[in-house]
Amino acid sequence: MTMVRHLILVGAGHAHLGVLRYFAKHPLPSVKITLITPHAVQIYSGMLPGWISGHYALSDLQIDSRSLLQSDETLLLDQVIHIDTRCSKIQTAKGQSLRYDVLSLDIGSEINLSWEKTLSTKFLPVRPLQDFVQALTPILLRARQQKDFRFMVVGAGAAGIELTFAIDHILPGQVILVGAASGLALSSTSVISKVLQLFAQRGICFFSSPIIAEDDQVILANGQRLTADCLIAASGAVAPSWLSATQLQLNSSGCVLVDSHHRSVSHANVFAVGDVCARQDLYLPHSGVHAVKAGKVLAYNLNACLTQQSLRQYRPRSRVLYLLATGPQSAIASWGSWSIGGKWLWVVKNKIDRAYVSLYQVRRK
């Protein structure tokens, strides 16, 4: 009798969507696959600013993970809250305990809220994306009807910048951006220059300062108090806190430490990809680009681990193409230190994003 092995995929991020697609083409009859995610329908983050700007319908950026599952695969709408690597079991928020032979983590990250002292009713974190989209929809409707409605985006990384541009496109003059004292958190100085030029052209206020959020206000280092009707938190990523109670080896930031195969350095039957992990051998920036590309290697390696074959390494390129949406149908592209902006780059970005989503927007049989 053939022994059935259990592969558990925790999270339905970019990489795990690719894993499901891979196993649909390369099925293993003796392997049971379970996908655990709190939401069946995923939001593609690369097109989210375009949706806010009015360039996409919500359905354009939705991926139904149920349509990717084969008949013998299981979807569990739940969240993992603990991993016991000593007996290879996971525990879910709804009380289920499942044993795994191979485990893969693609759960993303949580918003860094170290600056927030008191939780405000006006507070809206960008993650989880599904909750953010659901909450933002009526807020945008209200903002259109109330001309003095004000948004404040906290976090001057790529996500916060794109959200600021998107909101300003549909509601000019109704959004400000607040970031760290170091300024815009972008790797290229030429991109920073272009973003600041666009801010100046469009009258977008950017405050660069350490902050504290207290009593519905954001307090800058100089004592200035800023208020808004909606405070969007896009203030960087931190690893899920529950990982600290596992036996997995983590880095100083709490991310799962992995090798070049994206396998845990402490547990050979655990893999991780995306924002939840950190490479031991090199610095790998957290980005959707690397999550997608590493996901292809992850799929192969999960197959190889289950069949006791050799693993492949994910070797990231020294430079990758980044495309930053800037509100109207325009974008800024960067490649290392080089950058360029324009409307034609939106055409490129739109084509790339739609092609990616179309890989997974399949009809259920």
C-alpha cells in the first residue's frame, strides 16, 4: 500500500498560487495537498492602486484560489496560529490540528504599528488586503460626497506612495503622506527625485518625520499634530508575531530563516517564501517580483522534497524591473539606479499585471 504524504500550504500568496498551478501540471498521486488561507478570493496587490484610481474593476484583480484546486486537494478557510515542528503539526485559529510531511509558508507579513499608541476608529491597515478593500470601498464613497474629507497615508515605501498617488488621482488635494525621518523608502535616488517632483506638481503634502499616533492624531517629532478622517497604515512590514513561539530558526526581525532553496535552515521539511522569510546567504528585498520568481523554484523544490530528489536554488538577479504606479495611467520604471517615467510605462505595467492575473483567473470545472 502506497503511503500518502501531506503537503500543507499556509497562505495563498503569489508563490503558493504558482505552486498550485505547478502541481496541477505535475500531479503526485501519493501526495495530499491542503491550502490554508482565511480568504478564498485573493487580491493581487500589484493592481490595487489601479483599482483605487478607477482604472480597474475589482474583479480584474481578484483570484479565486478555489478554481486552482484539483478535485483531491483541500481548501481550509482558516489561519495557522502555531507550528509544532517536533511532531510536524500545525494548529489553526478554529481549533484544527493537522499533521504535515512537508510544510510551506507564504503568509506575507503584518503592518508595523510600533508608532501607534492608541487604536483609532479612523485607523485602516493595508493588510490583510481583502479586509482593506472591503473597508475602503464605503470610505471612498463618503470621501467623494464630503469635499473636506482627508486621508492620511502613513508609510513612505512603495505601497504608501502608490496609495497616495491613487487617492490623489480621484480626490485631488484630499490626501497627505507621512513617512520616516529618512524620507521616501525607495532604493533609487532617481525614483525618489521623480516622486518628489510629482508631489510638488500635484500639491501632495509629504511629511518626513518620526511619528506617534495618539487619540486620532499623528504627532510629528516637532510636536505638530496632523488629523485625518481616514488614517491608512502602510508603514512597513513585520513578521507575524506567532512565529516567535515556534521552533523555527528566525532572523533578528522574526522572519523564517531560509537557505538558497527557500528551505528552513533549522527544519528540512519546512519551506518559506515572500515577506515571511529571510535568506541566510544574501539580502533579498521583500517584493512581489521576488515572491513570484522564487515561487517557481519553491514549486519545484516542494515536489523534489516529496519525491526525495535534489533541490534547486533561487538565484535572484542583481537588478530587477520595478514599476511604480503614479495615479493617472502613468508609472515610473526603475532598473538599478536608472529610472524613467511616463504614460507609456503604464501600458507596460498594465500588460504585465493583466498577464499575471490571467494565469490564475480560470473557470472552475
